[in-house]
Amino acid sequence: MTTPDLFARPGGRIATTSRGTGPLVVAVPGMGDTTSVYRDLAGPVLDAGFRLVLADLRGHGASDTTFREHGDEATAADLVALLEHAGEPAVLVGNSMSASAAVLAAAQRPDLVAGLVLICPFLRPTGPRWAAPLLRGLFRVLLARPWGARAWTAFYGHLNRGRTAPWLTEHLGELRARLADPARLAQLRRLAVSLDHSVVPPALPRVSAPTLVVVGELDPDYRDPAAELTWMAGQLPAEAFLVPRAGHYPHAQRPDLVAPRVVELVQRAHRAHRAARTGSAGA
């Protein structure tokens, strides 16, 4: 197992691991998840000749549990800092709320974001406005001790509608073991009750990077996954991919379908970014 590097940020350190050489791809998992969810995507990306950096969210995986700020904007700031530290542009791959953060990073620093792969993102608040406080209250109860770890893994399993990864049971065990740490469970709870995706829509018109939006056709986080995908793709604009027999984690549930599309976007985005920089340099 690769020992992660710890990247210093205000309030704590973010855990990252780096593999391969070549143009950069940075992948971040969603809320309550770890980078091992990208295990079936890593091989195709590396085999295609790219360097892959996997980064845990604040308080997740091997990152520190000392953070007080969480959410889309904090995660976007971490992504921008990672890219500034790398000193080169990257394609950002995000799932769920980390995809929302990737959009913010692309809007803020188009020079550093060559492309986006947004897997089941939240590009606007879901549900009526009055439901948001109720959802936060539910997460406060759901993610409390002593049942929080068990409740989260049950919810995570529910989001895997359709075909499941052969290693899902192992992955759920990893998540539950991580959340047995009270400090790590508290970090997840802090994130869950502070999420506010209303910061994302104003950033959408400022995103110019080539983008692929991937949504599972059975994702229970959307009232109508196909309709939401159509709306999201039109807002950016982006290539849209509705994944059959998949829920909220199509990169893990259907890597046979998702990985080739991701690699194609990464290749195209880095080519376009290089061409743009070469053209600017020659102007």
C-alpha cells in the first residue's frame, strides 16, 4: 500500500497519493468516501500515459481530522492549492460534492484546469428550499454516535443501485472502520450539515474547460437522473453520459463503460489545453 503524502492546508493536511508520469489527472471522492473508490479507474488512466493524483477530502481517508471548514468552497480551495503546488494543469475528476467543488475550481482558475469529469455532481441545490434544514437535521441524527458509522455505510450501499462493484462489501468495511474513529465521524457530520450547493450555479457560465458529465440512470439522489443530466450538460456545456444499471457511483459500478469515456475526455482536454497554450505563446 502506498503511503500518502500530506499536503498542508489551513486547518490540517490533505492526504494525496501520486502514481505514473505524464500530464496530470487529479481525482477526489465524494462525501463519506475514500480514494479507493477509484481503483477501477486508476489502471486505465495510468495505462493511457497520465500521472494520477488521488486526494482525500478534508477529514476523510488519511487526511487530518482537525478541519473546521468543509464543503464545496473549501474543497475547491484545496484543489486549486494542489494544482498551484503541482505547477501544471490537470483534469479534475470528482464524484458527488467533490464534482461540485471541481466546477468552482475550474471557474476560478481556468489556467490550471484543463478539463473536468463530473460524476453524479450537484450543480444546483436539489429539492425545495424548505427541505434543506430538514436534511441537515437528519444528517445530525444519522451521523451521531454510536450508530453513525453503521448508518452511513447502509446509506452508501443504498446509493449503489443497479450493478455493484465486486469489491463493494470490502469497501463498505473500509468506510465503516474509518468512521469508527469518533474524530473522523465528526468530520463527516460537520461536512454533511454544512453542504450548500447554491454556490455552484453562479460559477457555471465561467467554466470553459472540456467537460464530461456522468450520471447513473438509477441514482436516487436525483428525482429524474436523465432530465438532470440534460440540464447539467446544457449549463456548461458538456458531453453527457447516462450510465445504465448504475446509481451514484458509476465509476465503480460500471467501469467497463465509464473508464473509456473518462480516458477519452482526459486525452482530448490535455490536447486542447496544450494547443491553447502553444497558440498563446506563438501569438
